[in-house]
Amino acid sequence: MARDNDTSSNKKQQKNKAKAPKRSKWRWVWMTLGWLTLFGFAAVLFAGGAVFGYVTSIVKDDPVRSRADIEAKINHNEMTGFAYFRDGSGIGQLRSEEDRRPVNYEEIPASVIDAVIAIEDNNFYRHIGVDFNGTMRAVKQRLLKEDVQTGGSTLTQQLARRVFLSLDKTANRKVKEIFLAVRLERFLSKPEIITAYLNKVPFGNGSNGYQVYGIKAAAKGIFNVTNLNELNIAQTAYLAGLPQLPSAYSAFNGKGEFNEEAFARAIKRQQLVLSRMLEENKITREQYDEALAFDIKGSLAAQTKKAYETYPYLMLETERQGALVIAMMNNPEMTKEELLGNPQLLEEARQQLLTGGYRVYTTIDKQVYNAMHKVSENADNFSPYSEKKGLEQVAAIMLDNRSGAILGMIEGRDFYTEQMNYATQMKRQPGSTMKPIAAYLPAMELGLIQPASIIDDSPIILRDYSKGYHIPVNSSGGYKGLVTARTALNESRNVPALKVFNQTVGIEQAWEFTKKLGITTLVDDDYGAQTGVLGGLKYGVTVEELTNAYSTIANGGEFTDAYMIEKITDFKGNVVYKHQVEPEPVFSKQTAYLMTDMLRTVITDGTARSLKSDFKSYGKIPIVGKTGSTQNYADVWFMGYTPDVSLGVWIGYKEPVNTLSNAGKSRARSIWAKVMNEVTDSKPELFQTKQFEKPDGIVTKTVSGYSGKLPTALTQQAGKVVTDIFNAKYVPTEPDDVLVRTKYITYEGVNYIPHDTTPSDMVLEKVVMKREKPIKELVDELQKAFSGMKGGHRPLSFYMPKDAGEDAPTKPDPREDDGKDPSPPSDVHLTAAGGAAKISFAKNPENDVVGYRLYRSEGGAVFKGTGKVVLTGQDTLFTDSGSGGNYAYYITAVDVAGRESAPSAIVSFDSWSGIPNPDGSDQESLPDIDLDNLAPPNAPGQVGAQINDQEITVSWAANASEEHITKYQIYLSDTADGVYSRLGSTPATHFSFKTDAPSGWVRVTAINGLGESSPSSSVQFKK
């Protein structure tokens, strides 16, 4: 039984074992499926997490942009700005390689929107920013390399990419682009998106070479169409096809030149756009065919140059001036000068100007500007190019006197050689053009001088810490003495201007006055510049500011700051800036008129006389002006004006070390005349005023030419009066008090009071003047300065004014009597010249000699005084007239005590006719002599000496006629073997002379064309 149980148990076990495999198989299947499901779910979670993590890693650093941020970015458009001439005609586009002209949605025709959507995003109105169908289609086209390629990005994605992202083609950028597109669609409407897109995408180059951005700039730049509604379907389709590859489809290159290959590609693209528009039922078949037949090439805009090529100087100056205006608007608490010294603020303002869509209206008159440049662009008007110096440059500014508006300018001769605007940016030394501004104007306004006021053109000694002392000179050389202020300005004399600047007005007051005329370049160092009125400044001045200062004179003493920007508007036409003319009175109308009249005579009688012939309208249009040059002619200027306009001209080289040629020294005047000739021809309406208006309070008065005061009888006797105009407030009321009739004697260029013992024939008497600084005082100052000057100086005589002889004596004659008679004058010679005898002699060695007397004997008669005297310091030459006969002369010297010397050697002719040489020279005529057959002369023979009434007569035998003797020379010595001094010469065979010596020795030589003979035997004489 137990066995049965075991057996039964085994069977059960076997049965169970038999069933076990079946249960295990299904269990494994289900378990496998379970695990696969688990792993699949885990994989999905893992992949999703990975993708999420990947996306998160891409966008984690990107900000979550708010609606306000997105709208601000989308609505911000950099806009192209433009500059305009005075009459509103265009100068050109402000500097940018891009042309942007934003439009509103309402301005965009439906055909433009239809064309763009058809080719770029035909699901635009249905997607949420991303078009998955479009994306997959683009992937397929690229994988299969299909002929027709469409972009996978929607318009919204393209907009997001252009506004918020870089244009690099990366997977990261694509992810960001999708997210941004979805966000844009959330905050912006479809019209806002399509408008932003059409304002921001590039369309290639326009006909002027600029890159055009936005549909409006594209229509203007490519087809010269301003109103988008004027585009036809063919042009619309052409434009719509460009944004995909603007550089490849651009019909124009960067210079505005036509690109045939790119244009052909653009036409194929246009045809595709038209096809898509037809497919989308945006156009009819008829419109399609008509568009295909349209001549697109013929409708392209004509090539135009960029404004920066046509008017490069002017466009850059418009930028600078416009940026300054914008900076002043942005920083009203700062002055113009402060802003000019802040380059960061100016650069920020410049960028705002260039990208803000501003319209800048200038004061530049197109006709005036072109006329001025016609002169500057003619190379024949200037010196040839120099390899060493470069190009001779020119700068000029023309201003409207009343408003200060800049009508035209010459900024330089070649923009591509030098981009600096020489008219507004360059600072150079003004030379003599500063004299009216810093010297004469302030002095007249203060009543210190008038045109007829007298200024002493005599040396002024200035302290120079490098040279010890500096003694300025006039450019013409020498010193003229007492001159009127008008004459000093006419002749551009330096010294009178220096005296008015340094002494009459004073440097500080002069510069403060100058600043009121718009000169902003003065610095602290200039307040120590004693020669600043001649141009010795730290930096100098600009052509613009100096011309502006002169225009103040023309404007009756009212300063109006020169300006070039008339107004600025935004792209909608709203005026954001309008210049206001604000005249500032600086000096009276009377002072302005006096200065104008003085500058008038600079042209009629002074340094600018050439303008009377060079300016074609001289006499019809009133002109006045002032010349100027620096010491070495590195700069030359002419500042001139009419009642209506002022024109300032500068000529020089870029580097001041280079000086102008002789022709270049007068170039400023000639260019001024040429410019005025061109402008008066092209713009005659600028010159309406026929004369300078004379204000009340101007009178004419005659005054003394010595003091500028009312003339007296003595003034009339001296014969020096001046008639000129005055400000009635400053007409002189005091009589002339500087003249006096007195006796004087001149020594070393200075008049002195003579000694009582000085003979009357050695003393002069006339009307002389009492100088503010007597010549003697000047001489003492000069000699003191000479001792402290480094580098040397010129002789004292150079510094004596021409009228030094008119100076009233203030000191006694410094020569003292030595107690001895003067020695007889030596080296006496007699020559014939033009019917007169000329007797020359050597100056005596004694310091107390005051003059010389001439004695004459005719036909052997007793010598008598001729009444002729030569004073010490004058030429040692007497001239005595005669018509023939036997004349003999001697000379005596006279000292301060009245002592007279013994007679000099006697000089004479046996027979003298005084016939001048045929060639007009003062030499005696000689017969024609055959020098080849001429022998040197023999020594004269038969020499003898006779004494008769203190006179010694030497005689000798004549040489043979074939020796052709021209004259004999007589020599005297104390001893036979001593040193012989020449007494004189004569063509005769005898010679008479006087001497105080009790005895002596004489000998004679003969002279012909080959020279002088050996001496004769010596002959002694004894009294």
C-alpha cells in the first residue's frame, strides 16, 4: 500500500513535471513584454529628458523676452538720414553702407505682401510661428537636391533671427529661432510681423552702391520708385525674390555698377515668385504673362554716385556739424566748447544722427559751393605739385553777414589726399589779418585812436626770454616814423599794430575783445604773446572763425555766430532743431564804419591794390579787406567782405615748415578775386546792397599829421595835415602841441641842442616835432637792448625811423671840444659829373668835428668860401656847379668850438668842361685806345715845387702823347724816404695845395689804361 502511494505520488510528480514547461513559456513571454514595456517607457522618458535637457542647455542663457522688449526691438529701425542744400535739393545720404527707409503697414501694397508670402511662407496666416510642413518640405528638397529650393524658416523665424539672433547657420540657432518665433506670434499680430519683416530684410545693393534694407529703400534704390503703390507686379515679384540671397541676386555692385550675372539670377528668382503667386491665385494668368513680358532691366534705376563721392568734404562736415547739434540737444547743460572737447558724446551723437533717419537741412548754397569749387579744382590756379611740399592747399568760407549762415566753402583741394577740412578744422597763424581784430577795432571802440590818429612807427623793444630782447621789424623793412593809423593798416606795418596791441589797448583787453568776435582758439599762453597781433599764437585760428570775426564788422558791430545747420527734422518731417539767429552787439556802428573805411583803402592804396584789376565787379560791388602773411610765408590770407557777404581765404601747405613760392605769396588775393568773380556770375542776387551804410555820428575833420590834434599855424607851416573821418564822439579838441621851431645839430642820426660855440653855418633850424619818445631816448634803449641780445642785431642806423631828422632835440650835443684844431681833410678828389664838379673827401678822425666847408679858386684867384657845408654824418661829398674854366678846391674841417682846420690838399682842373659821358655815367670819357699796343707809362720828369703865399704848386713835364696819360697823381711825405700819402690827381701838369707843414717832399706818378707808373724823383719844398 505504501508502494501504491509512492507510485501514485510519483505519477503525480511526473504529471506535474510534464505540465510545468507550458506554464513557464507564457510566463516568460509576459515577463518579457512587461520588461520591454518598462524599458520602452524608460527609454521614452530618457530620450524626452535628453531632448529637454539639450533644448534647455541651448536656451538657458537666453532671456525670456517680455512683450515690451519684443515690441521695442521689432519697432526699432535704424533709418537712413539725408542732407540737403539751402534750397531743399538733396546733397545725399548720410554716411552709412546701408539705406534704410521704414514704412507703415498701410503703406505696403497687397501685391508686395502677396509676393513675399507666396515665395517665402505661403502658410504665414495659418501657422503659429513654425511651419512643420514647410520645414519638412525644405529638408526633402535639400536631401533630394531638387531644382526648386524653398526655405524651411517662416517669415516669423526669419524676423526673429534677424532681430534677436546672429545669422550663423547652426542647430543651436535654429532651436532658439523656433522658440522666439512662437513667442513673437504670441505678442505680435500678423500685420505687425510682415511689416517688421519688410522693414528689416536686405535686398542687395541699390544703384548708388549702398546696401538697401527694407522694401521702401529697395524700391527707391533699385527702381527709383518712392511710392510703393507705383510698383508693378513684375517689379514687386523681382523685389520679393531678393531677400533669400541678396548678394547673389543684386543687380548692382558696391559702386552702383550693373552686374549682368547677378541680374540673370534675380530674373530666374522673379519668375519663380510669379509662378508661386499664380499658384496661390494672387495674380491672374493675364497678369502673370504681362509681368513676364515686362522689361525689368529697362526699369532699373540709373547709376548714381554716393554723396560721399560727389560732395565728400561737405558730407563729412554735415556729419560733424549735425552731430554737434544733436549733442547740444542731448546735453543742454553743456556749452558748445565743452562738447567739442568731449569726443565720446560727439561720437554718440554722430551715431544717432547717422541711424536716426534725420533730415539735415544746411545753409550751403549749391551754386555758391560749386562756383567756389570750380576755382579750387582748377590746378592752373595754384603752384605745381611738389614732391617735397605736397599740394599747395586752399581753404575758404563765404558767410552771409547778417545771419552768419555759411553759404559755401572750400575745404581743401583733394579729399583723397587730405580728408581734413582746412576751412573749419585747421588752425594756422593769422599773420596781419589779426591787426584789425585785436588792435585797431578795440582801440577805436574805446576812443583811443581814430583813422587819422598818429602812431610812431619806430622800434618797440620786447622782452624775449630766449634771446634776451626782440626788436620786431616791418615786413617792408625799416621804420617810417609818424604815420596815421590808416596808413599803418594800408601798408600793413607791424610796429604800429604792436604798439596799439601792447601799449594802447593792452593784451588782456585785446584778447577779451577778440573772443567776443567768435575766436575760440585763444589759450592762456596767448595772453603772454606780445606779437600775438601779428599771428604769434599758441595754435592759431580757423578760417571759419576769422571770417566770422570780419563779418561782424560788415554787420555793423553785431556778432552772429557762423552756422551750417539750418534745421533738422525726423523721418516723419517733424522739426527737432531750428537754428535761431541771435546777434550780439560787440562794438558800435560808428566803429564798424570807420574800420570798413580803413579796410577800403587797403584795397585802393594799400597791400591789396591788385584786387582793383583782378575783381571784375570792382567799382560796382563795394569790397574791403585785409591781407595777411606769416613771417616766412608759410601762410597767406585775405579777409574781405561786401555789405552782404564775407569771404575769407587761406593758402599754404599742410605742414607749416613748407613755404610758398613768390607767386604763392599773393595767391590768397588772386583766389579771393577768382571766387568772387565766379559767385557774382552764378549768384548775383547775393550782392544787392550797393554801398556800406554810413551811420549817424561820422564826421570829416582835418588834423595835424604830427599829433592827430587840431592844426595850428606852425602845423600849416610844417605842411603836414591830414583830413579823415572820425567818430563824432572822439573828434580832437586840443591844438597841435608837438611842433616847435628850433636850432639843432645832428650827430649819429640824433638831433641835439648845439653848443653856443658851434658856428651858425654848422647849425640847422626848422620846425621839428616833440616825439612821445625822443630819438635820443630810443637810441639809449636800443643800445641797452643790444648788449643783452643773443644772436646779434642789425646796425643802429637800421633802427632809426625815416623821420628821425624831424625830432626836436632834448639833449645837448654830446661831442666835447678837444682843445685842438681839426686836421685838414684827407683823400680829396675832384671829378666831373653832369656839368658839375664833385669833390669827395675822407671823414676826419676827430670826434669833435661838426662839419666841413668848401673853398674855391677860379683861374688862379684867391680861394673863397662857397657857403657850402657838409655836416658830420652826411655824405662826404661836395657838389659845385660851373660852366668851364680853371677851378681849384680845398676843404676845411670845423669842430664844436668853431676851430677850423688848415686847408686840405688842393684839387683842380686846368680846363674842365663838365661834359657828361655819352652813357650817362659820372666817369670822365676816355678816348678809344689800342690796349694791345699800349705800354705802361714812364715816371714823370722835371718835377719841381714852388711856394707862393702859403700855397705849394708842383709841376712836371708832360709824358709822351703815345703813352695816352689820363691823369697824374701827387703824393706827399714828411721825409724823402717816409710814407707818401696821395694828395690828389689831375689831368694837367701842375697841382696846387696848402699845408701847415714847414717842409715836405712830393712826387708824381702817371696813369694810363695799363696802370700807374713808378714814382718820379722826390722833390723837397721849404717855406
